[in-house]
Amino acid sequence: MGDGSKPPTASPAASALPPLHAVLPPLVLGTATFNTQYVADPHSMPYRDIVARALSLGVNAFDTSPYYGPSELLLGDALDTLMNPPPSPHPTAATPATPVPRSSFFLITKAGRVAATEFDYSPAWIRYSVLRSLQRLHTPYLDLVYTHDAEFVTPREVLAAVRELRRLRDEEGLVRYVGISGFPVDVLCGLAEMVYAETGEPVDAVMSYGNFTVQNRRLGLPFVDARGVVGGEGVRQSPLARLRKAGVDVVLNASMLGMGLLTSRGIPAGPQTSGAADEAGNSMLAQWHPSPPELRVACKKLAGLATAAGERLESVAIRWALAEWARVAAAAGFGVDMVGSRKIGATVCGVSRIAELEETVTEWRGVLASLGQIQDSTDEAYGAARQGKILDLVQQELWPALGSWIDYVWESPGDDFVNTRRECDRGNVPDDGVIAAYESSRQGRQTGQSTLETR
């Protein structure tokens, strides 16, 4: 690895796979927004059209979780409709005439978080969660599975969950790559280091959310302000350097808008306990978002500065995060493969409307144009020349306006957190037919194989 650490080891099954950076698409559609935390009725949103449009735009990776309300079910329904379209005299993008093959998209989910204050990282629950996700997502395998919000449990529990996910990879072929996800950057680094030290094999991926945004740049410091890789002790002790030394292959950035903080509408400074949620689920966001009121007010001021510059805050925040993470992650050694030899950082984007998806992809194409990955953007206004304008606006106006709130992070979990999943209940899985259906299917496959072998 060039840093004096021991080379990673892996099981034969893992060694047979290409490295994650060679197969993970650089832009991932996150479906946490297919959830009541963001929209009043996820079932009524155009989720099938969003997924179909994403694929048509070249966004062929999807991130979900059983914790995201009906997200897995809705994403699974959309993908199943595309993979097994019903006969129709009038095919549409959401119900095409030609089936979409499973191999044409990359599917990511998580395991271990059961509810807001309930976590179960036991091997029995992790296996059950994976089997349930396979059923919900209508797929025989998952490309990547994270332990979900790993900071809420002990390192010992994280290690047990990672070992079980790897067993599901090696012995049952249900998982291809294994990662950890969460919020506190230092905790993620420590867990990645622990897994590597304990098992001799690094996690394939770490996903951090809300830590590389216009407001909070902690994941990328001190690379953010440099126009390339900088030297010095600050870099050697940085989060990305720690993750690199722990052998992590890919680090993904998620929640470019800070879970709704960096939007024109913003988040009300105080919870709204009455009245219907607006289209963006603003009332619900105000109730569950962990940000303090003062941070919400500080971020709301950024919207006015963006408007004065002829921009929407969402567009500025998305473009800055996409472009800077593409550069910073690659400089730190975490880029995914693009055409040719160039690598760029991978990002997870969440949308609840097709217009939001198209805006993000347009900005993404502008990023690719600025990096020389494509000839030009589809819209000249989003091309390479736009990058300088966005960087100047962020560095010269938005960051100074944030003042002491720049790079602020809230505690996760808070001091008062208690895992409401009692230890004696961890590993108790519901008798809902998920495991029985899988075992029956596996037995059928094995019997069929044995019959073939005797012929």
C-alpha cells in the first residue's frame, strides 16, 4: 500500500471478485427519500418513474435500507417491474417492453438498524435482514451491504456483523462487498482500523453522510482547500489517510444537502407539531433532524446569498460536493474507475422528484466535463466554466457567512442514547416466512443440482 502497513488478505470468494473501485458506479441514487421522513406518502411518489429515469440517464446504482420505511419495498417494486415488465401494448420507461437485466445495475442496502433507537448487530439478525432485503428487492444477491449507523453499537458488535456479512458472501453467495456506514468520521475511521486489525481484511467501503457538504467538510479536510494533494502532518492524520491505511477501497459521500439543511426552503428552527407537511416534508424534517436551531438559521442565510448570485442553494451545494468529492476522494486514493485511467470520488444523491434527479445529473455531467471525462455538458451553463463560479461563491461568501458553524457536527449518538433492543432479545428473528422461504429455495436449488450431477 506504500504506507508500511501489512497487505490485506481476503477469502478465496472475495479474492475472486474484482476490487469494488472497478465495479462501483460513481453516482448512486439514494432512496432514503422513499420514506415518510422526507415525504408524507412515499407510496404516492413517482418512485417507478424515478428509478426508470435514473437508469435512462446512466445512474445505475441504488442505495437503500430496511430502516428507510418502505424504501426497500418501493425500490424493489420499481426494479422488479423493469426486470420483469408486464405485457403491454404501450411500453413506457417505467414498464419497458424489454427486460432490464439484474447485472446492469448495482444494488446496495444496509443491516443492523431496526428502528430509531433499536439496533441488532447479532449474526442471526444480520442474516435475517439480508434475506428479507433479497426478498423485498427481488434479487438473488446484493452487491454491497453496510452495517447501518455503526456508531450506535459497540465495536465488538460491528465486528460480529462484518464477519457475518462476509460469511454470507463466502458461504452462501448472497453478498458481494461489505462496508460500514455512519455519521461520526472519527468513529468510522476507528471501526475500519479495528476490522482490519482483527481480521486482516479491510472493509470494501465506508459511507459517510453529511460530512462533505458546503457546511461540513470534515471528511475531506485538509484536502478541501488545496488544488491537489498537499503534504504535512495534517494530511497524514486526516480521516482519509486513516481510512487508506486501514485498507478501505472506496469511501462514498452521501447527503450533499445535509439531510435538508442546505436547501432554499431550509428547516424551521423549531419543530412543527401541527399542520400538514409541505411537499418537501418540511414539518417532518423539523421534528427529526438532529441539527440545533442556530445551525438551521445559519444555513438558511446561505439561500439568500445564493439567490443574490443568481443561483439556488441546492444547485450550489450539489455542484460543490459532487465536484470537490470527485477530486478529493481521487487525490486521497479512493476514486472509482472511469473511462481510461482517471478515477473520481463516488457520491450518493437522494431525490424525491424526477426534476431533482435531472438537475443532479445535469450538474454531474458538468463535473465530468470540467474533469475532461466527457466532451462537454449537455447544457453549456453547467459545463467547466461553472466550476470556478461555484468555488468562488462557496469560498468567498458562503463559508464566511457560516462563521463558527462551518464544519460543525452534532453528537451521534447523543449522551442519552439507549439501545431499546434488549440484549436478551438480540438475535431473535420473526417467524414471518423469510428464512423458511429462503431455505426452501436453497434446498430446491441443491436438489436440482444433485439431480443434474447424477445424469
